[in-house]
Amino acid sequence: MTATVQERLATMSEPNRFRIVELLKDGPQPVGGIVDALGLGQPQVSRHLRLLAEAEVVEVTKRAQQRIYRLQPESMHVISDWVQGFAALWAERMDRLGALLDDDRASESNQ
């Protein structure tokens, strides 16, 4: 399954899952470290991690008895690319607004 940008964003929008993503941006963490950092129960954290994994936001590596979670770089790139798609739109709109303001200033100074 390939999760869409919308599915990834919807999954990350839940506050605890957002906090997990924020925590993992600093690097991989074992489940126990995430539990300690969030102050939630292990079953709750595991459920959030499962949902993030299903949305392809995180991936898990088993190391002996530990499960280490990290952000899935490709998912973050897909989200970043989607957001960057709006940057050109807003830059164009701001340029048009700037030109309009310049025109207004020029016509005021000519009066």
C-alpha cells in the first residue's frame, strides 16, 4: 500500500502522533523512549506507532527484544514536495500584490 499525502497528514494530525513525529525528527527511538518522552502508556504509544507505520510515516526495526522507530524519509519528502508545490503559487500572488501596491503608490505620488 502506498499512503497518500492526505492519509499521512490525517494520521499525523492527531496530537500524540504529531508529538511522536516531532520526537522522531531528532533520530530513531525505541518504544520505551517514546513512552517515557510522551508520558503515555505503552499500549497507547504502540497503537499510535502502528497507525503511523500503516500510513508509511515511520518504519520499525527489530533489535533483539526492542523495536526501534524512525521517520520514513520518503514520506517526509512526499509531504515536503506537496507543501513546496504551494510555494510558487504564494510567491506569484505576493509578487502580484507587491506590483499592485507599487502601482497604487506611484499613482498617489503623481496626484
